[in-house]
Amino acid sequence: MTEEILEEKSPTLPAISIVMAAHDHERELEQHLPILMEQDYPAGFEVIVVVSKGEDATDDLLERWVRQYPNLYTTFVPDSSRYMSKKKLAVTLGVKAANYDWVLLTEPECVPASKDWLSLMASHISEGIDMVIGYSNYNDEASDYQRYERAMMQRRLLKEADKTAYRTEGHNLLFRKDMFMNGRGFDGNTQYVRGEFDFLVNKYAERGNSATEQSPEAWLIEDAPTEKKWVNRHLYYMCTRKHLKRSFLHRLPYNIIQTLKHVWYVVLIAAAIVSGILQEWIYLGIAVALLLLTLIVHAIIGKKQLKPYEPEIPALKIVGMDLSRAWRALYYKYKYFRADKYDFTSHKL
């Protein structure tokens, strides 16, 4: 079935350079790199791993695998990168080292869901398409909420990318090397420590130049984050989003919907409480019935939205997780407000 889809979408696929920046990722590389190298992609591909000098364990691991896989290459980040994010510098070096016209950027924590990952991503390559945005989510060791939030955020972003992509939540991004090089890479946001995937999409996306790939066979499965990494990811985004184009317009609809949801629940609960105090049983019954109906509709809609990505999460649990997103966002804003802003930039002056 997958082969028929690939043939229908794009009979001729280009060679691809896969780039990943690794820093203290010996365990992840040891687990995931062999699977990555086994992609079924006749057009040919190479994998470029960019590491910091002096990471002895990583160097030894890659040196052994370079002998085993002729299409695996390594390059190093120089020590003197004081005024540029080392992660963005690593990505830039990897893209420059790429031998092919198309580059797929990912992370060492990610592993393809199938051997057709590359083929399905590349099947969207055509004239006028400069980037292909894929889906990725955490493995089963992550909490339901972590997988839920990632899935719902990517669902929204992938839908938006059908017009003009805003950013990407995942680590599954294919783009033209010439687009990156001619646009001077991360020029304009090199000082921000993270956000490389977001800045890439936001800077280079134009109306109609992006495609999305959401087939389960094209997913990337990412290692469950630690609590610290989970929180830091949100804090870095708090910094990043201030420098993304269309940020306000992107967030406005979601903020309005979340506000209306909370107001409606508060009104129903307040009406039920007041009716109970005043012993207005008819009004109490109406308020409770509306509250139950709202919960059921909320659960059905949430389950339908989530089903293509995380079908195992119970419907009623989705309601609580959806409502909690706003409160968690306030918590992250508080954490970001208290944080040292120099932690988010390579400029320490």
C-alpha cells in the first residue's frame, strides 16, 4: 500500500542529506542511528552528525559506525562560538556539509516509525515546494499529557502549514539546501539558544511553498523528555515566539477559544451552585444537564481531533488535559518571568 502511495505521489525522488546536531547524545545515537541507517530509500541518502570536539564517547561511537556505514559522516563544532547558538551553528555546519540539494533536519532522540519515512517525506518534493513538515511525537514512556499536548499543537501547526507555515513543534523537517544558504541560514536569530526548527520554518515559509506529511509510517518517535527538559522546552519557546513573524495572529484564535471554554464552564458551574443554594431545582437540573452535555461534546470533539495521532488516550481525560493547557501556560509564563533572560541567548554582555 505504501509503495503505491509513493509511486502515485512522486515517481522520481532526490537524494537526501539527513543532518542532526548531537551534544552528549551517546546513548540516543547508539539506540537510534542503526535504525536510521536502514531506511529503504533507493535514491540514496547520507547522514551527517555534527558534534562538539572533545566528546570522546561520541567520537569513538561515530568512528566505529563510520567504518560500518559508508554514507555516515561527522563534522565538528569549533570551540570559539561565543556569539552564536552552538545548536544553530551545528545545524549550519551540517547543512553546508550536505552533498545533496535536499536536507532533512532531525534530532538524535528521534527514530523513524518505519523504513519508508524518507520516501514518504520526499514524495512531496515538487516545483514550488521548498519544505516538507512531518509529524513527530514522544514514545509510550511519556505521559498522556505530554503526548496529548505535542499532538494537538502539531495538528494545529500542520493544518496552518497548508496555507503559510508558522513554525513546527516536531523534529521532522525537510527543506531545500539552496533556500537555507541563499537566505543566510539563521541570520537574524543566531543569538537565541534554541528554536532552530521554529526559526527555519518561520523565516522561509511563504504561502504555498510548504507541504505536510502525516502518515504514521512517516512519523518520528522521540524519547520521552525529562521533567527539566519538558519545562525548558516551553521556556525556550516563550523567548522564541517573541521573534517569530505572525506570532500574535497565530495565537489569537487559540487564546479566544480557550477563554470562551473557561468562561462557559465557570458560568455553568456558578449557575448550578447558585441554583442549589436557592433551591431552584429546575434551574439546577438545567445547569447540570448543560454541563454534562458540554463535557460530552467537548470529549467527542477532542477525541476526533486526537484520533489520527494518539487514539489510545481516553475521551474524558482529553477534556481535563485541554482545560489544563491554559493553566500550564500561565505556569510557564511565570517560570519564564522569574528566569534569567541571559539563559536564552548566547550574548552575555
